[in-house]
Amino acid sequence: MKIKSIDYWKQDMGNTRPYAISYKTIDEVEAAFLEIRLENGITGIGSANPSTYVVGVSTDDVHAKLNEGALEYLIGRNIHETPALCQELVDKFPENPGIRAVADIALYDAFTRHLDIPLVAYFGQKVEKMATSVTIGIKNVEETLEEARGYFAGGYRILKVKLGKSVDEDVERLVKLREQFGYEQKIRIDCNQGYSVEDLKQFFQQTAALDIELNEQPLPADQIDEMKALTDEIKDTVAADESLVTPEDAFQLAAPPRASGIFNIKLMKCGGIHQARKITTIAETAGIDLMWGCNDESIVSITAGLHAAFSSANTKYIDLDGSLDLETDAVKGGFIMEDGYMRPNGKPGLGVEKI
């Protein structure tokens, strides 16, 4: 079954809950979208909005490549060759994970719609459902407590708190969260490269009694040697994020002594499902747990990440809340959220429907 046509557009989806991280404030969400149509009328949709800060490519860059006709070569290709086509994307666009992601996701959606099975079933589903964390940006104590109160009232079970500007202030926020809400809910943190090694050691010592689930990318992304030199006790709680962009990065991080006990995979970093699954293989071989994260993204790419996540038994954490605060989207469906737990909706492909 051949690809008949390709359509694409860019859309601003808005953000109802702007928030700050250690190096910027997120207050708008634009994404590039791609729709593939097969000869039999079946379609597949992809989306991408990579972080320029992390991978050096923006949504505008992706949309510009689409306007240049960068993916027109896919017209006439057989959708049954999807894995090979996705590897071609890696070879053709090695420096642009955004263009790879938008095409990779659309190809896999069209392919598994054509097969009339959910994407996760094609890979082999290992996880049925999992609770996702929801994110609180860098805020003062009162704002943090107020936002947490709203999330817990809404049925969410895991907070991810953005930190990284001041160890003392960070510890205070977490202490107040535990004092206010106890230890029933889980708390994980994301410093977005905001700590030094000494900061991290101080933070780890001062929060030892607070039951922090994991610490996402506390050190600058290029400090791999410093990560590897940490004690195992600290490394086991560290999730490599900005340090982990490509499968090659995964090899470096996993090589003894490993740099972290957790890999945070994002489709917008590695460039889609095909590359993400290479990273999962490395993690599974090295005994490293998987966390699946996101930017603020469309339901399209969030659902793609969910399907990829649930195809690995090493998936222990998901942080796939990136579509929850959008003002609008290009699609609906994809996943089901119940009491803070996410699961695919069981429909063919990604199970999304254009609005």
C-alpha cells in the first residue's frame, strides 16, 4: 500500500498554565503537523515541537523543511516499509530530530491504522496503564501548594516539581509539600541542569527524609564524567534527560560506570519512535529504568510516546502531561486518563481523530 499524498501545517495550541523552569518560561505552544494519506484513504498524523535549547532545532525549522518539500520523496513509497523508511529519516536528517519525529510518528500511525491494530500492539504491549506525573514550574511556596492542591483534588498522584535556582528555596518547597500533603503522593523533581555537583550533594543530603522519587537532569548535560563520579546512591535517583538525545548518548551514559539509573526518553529529543526504541534496547541491556517525558505537545506526539513507553518492560515512570494544559489541539482521543492513570484507547494506530 503506497503513500499517496502528504499535507502539513503549523498550529499554535496555546497554554492555559504558563510555567517557569531553570532557564526559561513556557507560555505558548506551537507544533508542526504532518498528515500522510495512503492509496486506500487511510491517514496517519504526526506532530513535532522540539526544544531549541536542547536539540538546536525549533518548530519553525521543522515547518520550513516541510515547506521546502523535504518529505515529498516519501510519496509513492510502500507503507509496509515503515521501519526502513524511519531509518532513512535518520540517515537523511541526522541533525534535525524535529523533521524525523513528525514524519516517523505519522508513518507509524498510518502503518498500524492500515494493519487495523493499535501501535503498541505492533511492538508488543508490556504495560497496561501507568500514573503520569503533572508538572509544577518554579514558583514560590504558596503558589506551589495551591497548584498541588488542585492537582491532587483532580485525582493526580504524582507531582513533578521544577527546581534548580536555589537549593535552599528548592528544599523549602519540598518540605512544605510534605508537611501539607503527607507522603501518600509521589514527588519527583526536575532541576533542568540547574545544579552543580556540590549543590546536588547538598540537596540529596537535605531531602533524604522526603522520599523524592527521582531527580531529573540535575547537572549540566555535558558533565557526563561528573555524573559517572557520583555515588551509586545518588546516581540511582538521577534521570538523564538533556544528556540523553541519541542512541549514541545512551551508549555513553550506560558504559561502566553508568552515569544514571534512569533514562528519560523524549520523542522530540531523539527524533521519533524508531530512535526511541533503539534507546530502550540499550537501557534494557544495561538494566537501566526508563522514564518517558515530553515537552508541551499535541495529543498526537504524547500518545506516540505513550505507545512507545508501554512497549518496554523497563518503563517505570511516565511524565506525559504535555497536552493537558493546551487551549486547543489538532486532534482528540489518543489516550484515556482515569484517576491520574494513562492508557492507550485501544483504537488502531494512535487512536487519534482530527478535530
